Amino acid sequence: MKSPFKYVLLSATVAALLSACATAPAAAPAAPAATAAGAAAATEVPAAAPAAGGEVIRFYSSLPLTGSSAAQSITLVNAIKMAIEQQTDAGKVCEGKFTIDYQSLDDATASAGQWDASQEQANANKAVADPDAMVYIGTFNSGAAKVSIPILNQATPPLVMISPANTNVGLTKPFDAGEPEKYYPSGKRNYVRVVTADDVQGSIAAKWAQSLGIKKIYILDDTQVYGKGLADVFEKTAKEIGLEVAGRDGIDGKASDYKALATKIKGTGPDAIYFGGITQANAGQLLKDIRAAGITGKFIGADGILDKAFIEAAGSDVAEGVIATLGGTPKGDLPEKGKKFYTDYAAKFGGEPEAYAIYGYESASVAIKAVSTVCKKDRQAILDAVFATKDFEGVLGTWSFDERGDTSLSGMVGNEVKGGAWTETGALTFK
Amino acid sequence: MQDSALNAPSKPPSTATKLESRRKMGRALLVVCIAYLALLIGQPAGLDVPRIATDIANNPSAIPQQLVTGIANGAIIAIIALGYTLVYGIIELVNFAHSSVFMLGSFTSLLALSFFINKSSNGAISAPFWAALVCFIPAMIVCALLNAGIEKVAYRRLRDAPKLIVLISAIGMDFILQNVGLQLGALGKLPQVSPIFNQLSVMGSNNASPKSFPQIFSNNNLLDAIYPNFPVRVTVADVMVVTVAIVLMVALRWFVQNTRAGKAMRATAQNRNAAMIMGINIDSIITLTFLIGGALAGAAGMMFGLYNGTAVFTMGFTAGLRAFTAAVLGGIGNITGAALGGIIIGIVAAFSDQYLSVRWTNAWVFLILVLVMVFRPTGLLGQEGGEKA
């Protein structure tokens, strides 16, 4: 007689699969391993239910909600929801003619532990195919933007993309060969970003390093779009200002340890190490191995490691003293609206938001203002209105977009890990 | 009648040796061609001989240092490779789930160590030395049972199925275990639910993020005793990893060569049906093999965590890939071969990082594998038919 246990197990498995299919929204996991995490993370969260009698305008956001970047992305999603709540009448704009519906998409997969190209492509295609979609707030990682900008650009009509966090230069300005034209196949721009690009960040970082008395620096990158671009800018500036480059290497984000690399770096005797890359490319392990090899010089990074996940990955004792740059203004110098953002966020969600939350708020504010100005459900009109943003008085200050989609803000803030948390050290102003 | 087979006509001796020497010359020419091509086009991949020569001249202490790193990393890879090779030898299956068992072993040892953790004021977590030795036991036991369980659930029924089917079952098992590891990471959220779970905070706040191991071995250079600031660093961790690896390898070899169960394992590996006829219980021998393989994976997981200080649910992928490569390099099915392959891969990776290019290290490691496979398809120590240790 066949074992009944086998049938029980089989039916339990089928039941579990069916219930997972029922609750899993339309996120397309790239690998079977992602299904479990995909079901949990791809949340569809309407900020306001579309009321009867109002047409729906949908905002999509595409952020890495799986993996260790989730903590930061969740604060961005919260900030966007808060913006919609504060600046619309329960989601209604244009005297109730339209209702803004917000859906948050996940562009990361569990198996990658960070953003995934096929997932981002699926998100972009979903937004393009949705006739109610008017604004795409994303992405967090510059590499993901390279995937989705062309998709949104080639749609008829094109969908505007507002990025709260992409800093790679080539997305809007000439950098590598063919950039930025190759992201805009239709010839017209559809991408803006509220954050300063890496041409400023990389060069300020080099000048900052020099101002700290560093003479010889070893440059590392995580071989991704953002990290390598940033490290290239840093290297170029370092050579211009007379900072000696001890060496340049790219790390494998999936490697288990970097002991051999740490020995190699130690052999060149640098005063400091610059890392262009994100936490999710194993930056924590890299720092651990560098310190274990006995290299005591400063570890300098950028906005890619400016999250709690980095301190957790490296260990708060090892991460002590790490410094990083971030585009923006020191919290004390923010306009009233900016300071109010932080108090409002703490009151509504409890706790401090991570570094990029305020940019998420600003992106959503720009989108809401554009929709309220145009008062038409027309992607091209909204796109033009977003690009026409001039002297916008937002939480980041008063700023405008230029014709390339870059912000007029160019301030940089220094941050350091003190006592197990990131704290601001002040604005970085170097000529 | 019996003699005719023995006196089969053979080629005259001169033609045979001429063919042999021609083949040898052809091989040598091929090696020279490959070396020439490698030097010619290897430059973008880091093979820049003048630069390497100046590097070595400027910094001679890097060579022994990278040897130390390479041997320590190689030891961990070797232990994982032993698991692959044992299972392959017995049932001719590449057990892809082995790398995930290794990852779960690392997580288990972290959970076991969490009972002994002391947190210091600056956030550093550490644990006493004896805790490390004690925690090997639960890690090895859990992984051994897990591996045996996998065999019973996923492989036993498919023992007479085509090899491809079992392979797919193994890959599926690998994905399942990876996700189990991912969800285990969620245990770190339990301290928010209730303080009785406080020690689970060692699992961190996010499923997918890396978890830190406590610092058990001091980071001091043992060789400083010779004279201070000795250029080559050898720490307690390096010595521990190599010692544990050697102990495990010697114990395994003793077990396989000198015990009855070991002899039964060798017999089953040689010819399963003949072993069955001899009265060996195949099912228990295969279960025993999986138990031993799992225990080795658990030990490797703990060693990896203590040595590198981190555990993350994707660690099985990279480590497993290198370990499988090591097993194949040394001759799959051969225990000494797996150990040798592991050391070779560890050393090649370390030297490639130092002298060639970090970005190309993976390429160089697998190039070595390809070359060995081309010239010796059964691996370095493998033989036709696959004899075990």
C-alpha cells in the first residue's frame, strides 16, 4: 500500500503553492528562488483608494525592496506616501478631477540580493503598459536606470522618470562613449533627477581626501555602473590635484573574502582607500578584510555605502571612522520645509529616515506639482511640466531642473560613522 | 584456445614508439602554443610579465603572505570539495545541494555561538575560545542529519533513474535550502517581538544581509615573536583553519582506509551490485556517506564563518562553485584529489588577485580548470573508472 504520508505532503505543497499564487502580486521573479521574497516584497500600496467620480493618475516607484537595501528603500516609499498625503486632498488633485494612486514596485530579487536587470525591465514595461501611469519614480541604482530609461523613452507617449538617487554622470551628461544619447532613442529627454551627479561627488571626494592630509590613495570599485563611474571621476580628479593613486582595482561582489586583495593593497602602502560602490556589493566584508590585514588608513566611500546596512555588515566597531560623501545640504541648513520633513517623518513612522528618504519626498512633490499644474491625464504634458520645474521651493531648498534633467543643487555633505551610526560632519565646499 | 587472446598480433615495436613520441611532441607543441597565446593576449587580463616582475622585486613578502592566504582559503574549499567527491564516488551524483548545506552549517554555528557572545562597549562582538570548539559539534550534527535527510527525500527514489533527473532534483534542493537560509535570516526580527529571543539579534535586521560572526581569534601576527612587525602575517585564525582541515582530512582517510564501514564504502563505490551481493547494506552505506559529507560541510561552514567573520545566505554559491571545481580538478571521486584541488584553487586565486588582476581572478581559476580537463580529463589524481582514495 502506498504511503499516505506522501499524499499528505503532496497536497500540502500544492495548497501552499496555490495560496502563494493568490497573494503574490504581479512581480515577475527572475529566478525561482526569488518567488518567496518576491511575494513578500512586491507590495502594491495605494496611498489613496481611487474615489468614485475621479480619474486615476498612477505613480509607480521602482526601488530595491529585497535584500539589505530594503531598509533604505522602505523609508523612500514612506516618504513618497507622506508627500502624497500632505500635498493632496486624500489623493485628489485639480479640485477632485484626478486621484493619485501610488504603487511601489520592487526591482531587486532575493537571489541577487540587490537590483536585478530583468526585474527592472519588467517594472518599466508594466508602467508603460498601464494607461493610468503618468510618473515613474525610480530608480535607486544607476545600473537599473540604464535599463528602464530607454523603455520609458520609447513608449508612445513617453513616461517621465524622476530619480531620487541615481548619480551616474552618463545618464544625463556625456561620460562614456555614446552617453547620454543611447538612453534616449527617441531623441527627446524623459528623465530627471533631484540629486547631484557623480561628476561633482567624485571630484569633491578627491579634494576632501586631500584636505584631510592624504597623499596616497588606493581606489576600488564594485564593477557596477554607479561604482565604476564614480571611481573613474575620483581617479581623474585625484591625478589633476596631485593626489597619488597607489592602485586601482575592481572587486567581485560575490566573492567570499578579500584577504588576497587586502594584502595587495597593503603592499602599496596607501594612506587611505576610496571605494566607489554600494553596500550590497559586499562592501562590509571588504572593509572587514582590509582592517584585518592591518591597513589603518581612512576608508572613504560615497552615498552607496551611506546606509545602516553597511554598518551592520562591517560591524559597528570596524565601521567606526569610515567617511562618505552625499549630495545635498546639511540638515541644519535645510529650509523650514526640510526640517519639517524630518519631524513629520518621525511623528508618522517613528525613527529616523535613511539618507535618501528626503529625495523620495522631493521627487514625489515634483510629480504632484506637475500633475496639479497641467490638470490633464497626458503623459507628454506632465513630462514637459516636470522639465519646466523652475525655482521649486521644496524640502531640499529652492532649485530648478536644467534642460538635461539635472538639478541646480550642487552641495555635498560629509558624513562619518560615529558610535555605530552615520552622522553629518558638515558641508563640503572645495574649489 | 585461451592463449590466442593473449598472443594477439601487435604493431612492430618501432612504429609504436614512433607514434608515441609523435604524440608527445604534438602535446608539447600545443603547450608551447597555448603559453605563447596566453602571454600575447593575457595582458588585458593582468598577465603583464614586466609589471609582475617589478612587483615581485618591490614587495617580496607578498609571495609568502599570499601563500598563507591561499592555503587557508584552499583548506576550507578542500573540506567542502571532500563532500562533493564522497557523494560522487558513491552514487555518481554531483550533489548541488551540498553548498547550501554548507551555508546552513554556517548559520547553525552562528546560532550556537550566539549563546556565548559578549558584546563590548564599542559594539565589537566576541566569544571565548572554547566556545568555538564546542560549537563545531551542533553544526556538524545538524548538517549531517540534514544531508542524510536530503538523500532520503530527494535522491533515494531516483537511484535508478537517469543521472540528469537526479541532478535536477539536486538543483531544486539547492534552491529550497537557499530560501530556507534566507528565511532563517528573518529570525533576527524576533527580538522585537519578545526579549526572550534577544540572542537572535545576532542574525541582523534584514533576511538577506550578511551576518557577522563574533571575533574569537585575535588578529595578532603570530610571527611577530620572531621580530616585531614581521612582514608576513600569520594569525591564529590561519593556523586554526589549516589545523582543523588537516585533522578532518586525516580522520576521513583513516576512516575510509582502516574501518569496516570505510571498506564497505569503497566497495559500494567500486561496484554497487557486487557489494550488495557481498551482503553490504547499500542504503545504510549511502546514508553514512551523506552523514559524513554533511558533517564535513557543517565543519567547513563554521570554519568559514570564523575565518571570514561573515555568513550570508548566498555564500554557498561562490564557495560551492570553487569547491566543485576543486573536486573536479583533483579527480572527482578521489579524496586526496579533492584536497589537492582545493589547495591549488586557493593558491591560484590568491596569486591571481595579487599579480594578475582582481577582476580576472575568476577567469584565471576556471582557465586552469579547463586546461587540466583538456590534458587530463579525469582530473589530476583521477584514474579511468574512478578509484577512490
